[in-house]
Amino acid sequence: MSTTENNILNTSEVIEILQCSRQNLNSLVKREGITPIKDLPRDRLFFKEDIVKSKDYMDKKREASS
């Protein structure tokens, strides 16, 4: 695997990392919380760095509301 392949995630990988549903991911994209780098007919591609930052933000938000 090249470095580029290690830094790009598809929809299924993002859902697993964020522990959310596909519907929730679609909502995050529409609200511009997460921006895909490419929209494919049946999938989206995202930068891993963006997803990790979003996960950290979501985790902090969850902790604050607990």
C-alpha cells in the first residue's frame, strides 16, 4: 500500500471509525461537518486526517455532555 492509500478512507471505513450509521454520516456531510474528497456513484472518499479530527471533536463533545 502506498502512503496515499493509507491516508484515504471509504464510507465503510469512516462509519467504523466514527461509530455512526451511514445515515448519520450523510447528515454530517450535508451539514459540512465532514467533507469528502471525492463522490463516487456508490461511495465517498475522505482524508483520514479529517476523519480523525472529526472523531476527536465528537468524542470531546460527548464527554462534555456526560
